[in-house]
Amino acid sequence: MTGRRLSRAARWAAPRAAPALVLAAVLGSASPAVAHGVGGRTDLPISIWHLTWAASFAVAVSFVALGLFWTEPRLAPAAPGAALGGAAQRIGRALIPAARFLGLAGLAVVGYAALWGNRNPTVNISPVAFFVIFWVGVQVASAVVGDVWRGFNPFLTLADAGAWLRARFTSAPISPPDVGAGNQWWAVAAIFSFAWLELAYHDGDSPRSIGAYIAAYTLAMVLGATLFGRGWVRDADGFGVLFAKTGAIAPLHRDRSGVWRRRAPLAGLSVLPVKPGTVAFVLVVLGSTSFDGFTRSSLWLDVASNRSGWELTAVNTVGLAFAIGVVMIVYRGAIAVMAHITGHRENELARAFVPSLIPVVVAYSVAHYFSFLVLEGQAAYGLLSDPFGMGWDLFGTAGHQVNYTWLSTTAIAWIQTAAIAAGHALGVAVAHDRALGLFGSHRLAVRSQYPMLAAMLFYTVAGLLLLLGT
């Protein structure tokens, strides 16, 4: 590490050279891993130690490159971005009503299918729509394009409609969109409940279980908006909160006034709102995805393989809580060391650096669920013609078969392993940029990031171990 001043040309090139070095390190050192995820394939024999060394090396190289070339904060100045042209604005505004309608229609179709459709999850659209297209697909789309869920979110539509009806038939005014917002502890409970359904409950993939969850979740959102104001949904809807955070990575965003803008990737993380509950929210998401990988390890299979029913649910619930706890302890430990180095308060630092974990969240999702999305997600195409499992063929796609050879295990493995390495390297970059803005001194900023680097290396190694299901 060095704090020497760079020439004007070198300073201009630094923020451009660092990402290139990170990318080169990732692509040059990463090796394909076992395809792993819900329904994933595990038939690619690659040395686990080679993988962990390569990915850890990529993260370490990114840290060195950032310390040498990235000497001043770059993300926050780039966060506002530039407004898109008038044609793009008009198209975006025109698409909003259609997106709102599609969001409501999707909620209605999936909810009806889950509650009253065929009980067989293989012919009912609700499991693949809920766990694949929605949970995984929207996360990936948000990180690549932007917060797409904001336009479709049926809970926001229901909250807005409820506020309008109250104002129409009573003397109550329409509450501003921010009234009721302020903390994200409700979102923590919401996203944990989903993780529990997906990973702990013994009958989580049953259409009836999914239907009961969707109905209860919708009722909670509507009731909360009625009691606290329609803005409450923006901070209480766990899915909306997650997709908004992952959308901050993307180069497109819509500002508070509804104007579409483009900006540098990752720049949105520098201005991501961090409210009470945000730190816990991010760590719960990261910990639950980690537990999903852990459930495929030989150690966990020894614990849970002979259990069923509510006994299995209880064991899974303890395991889920334990995985989240480990992720929290590692992060808070790194923050505590950073506080000792810098003299800042721990809570302040925990809130300031939690956006650096968002790329890791996306990386874990891609690594664990990518094969699930590209393979099992194909089933949704056929189920569109018969969403309720009634033997229909509305659009002529009912006979569609999933092509499990569309991507080879090698291709899937390369993507998953690169996601782990790149996600952590980008997390290091976001944390480094935040340290430069918070501490001012380049030398102190670099020193402060040693504990975060250690945490990222731990998450990298753990992520690959869980990816391999060892």
C-alpha cells in the first residue's frame, strides 16, 4: 500500500484501471465450480482448495489494486448520474400503468394457483413462479437493469388504491408516499419469514403453503398501509426492500421525482438509504442464502437426513438462525476492529459499510440459484398455458420440456465461481470507496479496510465451500 500522490494522468486512469485489474484477477484466477443451488447439479470434480485459493487471490488482488490506484471517492459523485432522453422518459412513464396491472395480475394468478390449483407442485405454476422467476429472477434483473420491482410491486399498487378509496369515500386525505416509512425492521421480519418458508419449513414447496404465505403477506401489507400510511409498504415489504438494494448496483435508476437516469455501476450503493433495521436486513438475507448452501453439505445431511415433518422444520429453523448468526458475528467483528483502528463508533461504521455487502448478496444468489433459474425456470414457459394444473393448453406451450442440456455443467460452474469472486471483489471496492469518503486520509482508509478484507475473504471461502456442498 502507498499514499503517494499520483500524476494527473494516473489519477484519471486509476478508477478505470482498478475495475480492469479486478476483472482480470477474477477471470484469470477463478476456476469452474460445481453447479450448485436449488435443484442444481453436482457432477463436476474440481479441487476445492484450488477454487478457494483462486477466488481469495482475486479478492486480495482487488484490495491491493484499489489501495494503489483508487485514492479518492468516486462512487458518490457519480451517484446522481444523467437523465435519459425525453423519448426514454415518455416510454418509461407510459409503461408504468401496464407494469402495475401486470403486477396485480401476476399476484392474482399465482395466488389463485397456489390456493385452489392442482396440489401437485410440478404442474402448478406457483412454486416455479414464486421461488424461481420472482425470488431469483427479479434479484438478478434488479442488479443488471435496476429496481424493476418498483414498477410492478402489487403491494404498492394496493396501498395507493386503498389510500385513494379512503380519500374518495371519507374525509381522510391521501397520505404522502413517505408517510409511515422510517425503519426496516418490518422488512427484516418479512424476509426472514420467506427464508423460513423456503429453507426451514418441511412443506415449503407445497402450493397450499405458498398460497397461505402469499395471502398472509398481502394482508399484512394492506393492513400496515391502512394503519401507518401507504409509504409504510416501501420499508416493510421485504422483497421490495431487497430489490431496491440490489437495484442500486445497476446503471439505471429512477429518482424520487420519477425521472429515469443512468449512472456508473455500483454508484447507487454510495447513497443507499441506511435506516434502522437495514444492517440486520442485509445480514439476514446473506445468512439465509449461506444456510441454503449449507443444507447440501455432508455435515448437514448427517444431521437432517433422518428427520421429517415438524422435527425437520425445528432443526432447519435452528440451522437457519445459526447461519445468520455466524454471518452477523463475522461482520460485527470486522466492524469492531475497524472502530478500534479509526476511533469511530461501531454502530456508525456498521451502517456506513453495510452497502458493501450488497454485491456479495447478489453473488451468493447467482452462485446458489443460477442453475435453478436457467434450468428449472424453463418450466414456467410451459406452465403459462396451464397455470392451475387443470390440463389446459391456452397458448400452445403445455407440452414444453425443460432442456437440461441448454447450458453445460462447465458453463454453469464458470458463472457461479466467477460470481463468488467478482461479488466479493466488488464489495471490497465499495467498502474502499466508502472508507475514502468517511475517513478522508487515504492511508487511514486503507488501514481501516484490513478487517473488512478479512471478512470478505471469510465470506469468499465459506461461499465456495457451501457452493461445493462439502
